[in-house]
Amino acid sequence: MKRVAAKRQAARRGKPASGQKPINLGPRFLRAFLFAAEKHAGQARKASSIPYIAHLMGVASLVLEAGGDEDLAIAALLHDVVEDCGGGPMLREVRRRFGSRVAKIVDGCTDAYTFPKPPWRERKETYIRHLRDADEDTRIVSAADKLNNVRSILSDYREVGEFVWSRFSGGREGTLWYYRTLLDEFLRSKSNRITRELKLAVNELEILSESSNVPGSHPSEA
């Protein structure tokens, strides 16, 4: 019991528990950060002026906070670089620079390799099917990506209400369907810190959206 209490206390303080080594982030992580910043330079989050690197940093942070190692953190930084910055040739560059494990995770987080991208619904259904057979590394980084996305939607929803759905190709119904279906898929595996937080975020987004259809309710003014 004392050992369990000590681990919990260490976790609350942000320190590794006794017997646990802190995750080592070396020069590879720094190179990955600079690589991501360079490739995504000039890109911004949907309908905002927020640099896209903020999303990548957020996903990497979630992965590290959940106990992910350096490869997982690097993959988190690079998870969109193939989809948004070059397709297949970019994947080969990621493999050359950062290794096969990182490249496999990035590949597993990619839902389009060409531009223009395939139709939205078809692309998302294909990605969900792909996740069913994805390894645990890929599922962790993918879930962290979706958690960061849903938290951003929630934050924007509190600012602008239902207008937020106009930013997404799937609109209100498609976006809610996508994140609920993803959550159900992630929950087929053993739950972890990221999937538990994703469940809370998706549930909150659904409740907020449902409340907007109640007469006299104005979530954007909350």
C-alpha cells in the first residue's frame, strides 16, 4: 500500500515513481521537432491563425504524458507530415531520417497520400477500418491526435457555438459520427490515459451539441 501511495504521489508531482526512469528525449527528438516545424511552416489550424506546429506539440505532449517513449513522441510530431506535406516520398524521407518504427506509426496515422484528397466520408471510413488492425503504437498516437482535435473543437464551440461545424467537411453530423466511431474503436483495446480523456471529451462535445437544439438554449453565449 505504501508503494502504491508513493507512486500516486510522484505522479501528482510530475516525477517518475521509484524504479521508473524518466523518458530520455535526445537529439533525434529535437531534429524531429525542427523537421516538423520546417515542413508545416505557413500552415495553421482550421479557421485560425494558430500555427499548425501547436497541434503537433500538443499531440506529442499527450503521448509523453501517457508514458510514450521517444519514438512515439517523434511520430506524434510527424503524424501529419505525410498527409499534408508530400505523400509517399515524404514517408520514405521520414523512414530514412527517423527509422522504420516511427515511419510505420506515421504511415498508420495517415488517411490520404494524394492531393486532392479522396472524398471525406470515404476517407474516414477507410481510416477507421484500418485502425482495427493497427498496432498499439499507432493507436496511441492516433488517439492522442483525436483527443487534441476534440479538445480544440470544444474550445472553439464555447466561443462560436454551432458555427464551428462550418469549418469541417463532415459538418455537424459527420464530425460527431467520426469522433464517436473512432472512440468506439479505440475502446476495443484496453483503456489508457488518452482513451479515457478522449471519451470524456467526445461525450462533452455531444452533450454541448445536443443542448444547442433545445429551444431557448444559446451555447455560444455561455
